[in-house]
Amino acid sequence: MASRILVRGVDAGYGAVRVLHGVSIDVREGETVALLGTNGNGKSTLIKCIMGMVTPDAGEIVLEQDGERIDLTRKSTEEIVGLGIALVPEGRRLFPKLTVEENLLLGAYRRASRGDIARNLDYCYEAFPVLPQRRRQLAGSMSGGEQQMLAVARALMSRPRLLLLDEPSLGLAPLVVREIFRIVRTINQHERVSVLLVEQNAAMALELAHHAYLLETGRVVMSGPAAELKKDDAIRRSYLGY
């Protein structure tokens, strides 16, 4: 079962520095939504607001699931994770001196049943076939692409309803990025997990997404179906390079 996130009129920042100005986005159930824009335009801050890591100064963030509307605006990160939302942070943030499997198990710390953990390990190992081959290897000794796969798999260990990905292509070779995006598409289509993708690689993000938003100076300046945004002249010139 997927979840829906509605962000309405969110203002947020850090101290006196305002980063987001009246931002509204909608991640519908079972959809992949891309959040585009260059560095410094508020994409990661919006992700942090959804995860309870930054408290908005105005607006609301609502989770809709199982017929309920849950206000996330003042909830803690732990509470939000418990509601089925998982984050793959920018820069992966793995535990480099722990093994691949130990990192994965940390992603399931809220799963009480040993059976669930075992099944979720099997699920992640099937989704990312390189990981069982590295299960005893220290995470910090793997390649960047393998580390990113581990970061995504760690988030999936909680079997989330909504998956947030913050710059998953950063610093990776195109072939590795395509493989990660292929797996995210499979998770979205087969598991019906809703996905919010923060990404500078606009071409690949628009290929993956159903809907997209463009953030500039902390404001949504354009939104619509991803297929339509790909045809927009301003998007093509500024973000797609043609």
C-alpha cells in the first residue's frame, strides 16, 4: 500500500535565512515525483521538512494513508519513519566500518519480528544482487555505486510506503545511475511504493517520474506531468542541454 504526501504553502529556513517560500507539492499514491533544480534552491530543505529534520515556519505537510490524514508538520523524525517513510540521504551516510549486512540490519531497527527482518533481507538481496556477494565486506571499502545501492537497500529494509531519494546520482557513473533508477522504477511499479526523487540530473529524473516540480530560489516555478516538462523550451535549454 502506497502513501500520499501533500505539502501546502511551506516556508522554512535556518535561523534568519529563509530557504523555502510557500512551497506546495503533491506526491500521489503510487507515483514517482521528481523535484528538480540546481544546488541551493531548497530541494534538500524540503526533504528535511518532510522527514521532521527541519520544522516549517508556515504551511503544512500531510500524510494520507489507509483513509487517514496525518499532520507531519510537528512530528519527530522517528515518528515519521514509523509511519512508513524512508529517506536515502545525499551522500549515502552509511556506517563505513560496519559490514553490508550490518548496515542493512540497522535499516530494520523498527521491525520487531525476526521473520520480517529475514524476509526483508532476502527482498533487498534480490533487488540488489551485488549486495549478498558483499554481505561481509565493510561498507566503506565498496565502490561509490555499490554504496549507493546499499543506501537504497537500507531504506527498503523498513518496507516503506514512501521513499525519499536525495541526489542518488551524485558522483556516480551513468551506467550505475541507470541501474539504480531501474531498480527504483521496479520498486515503484511492482511494490507500489510512492517515490519523491530530488535530483540534478533532470534528463534521467524526468524519464523516471510521472510528475515533476522545478524549484528556483525556494519557490516552485514550474510543475506538471514529466513528459510535458521534457518538451518545455526553458527546461530543455537550462536543464536538458538541448
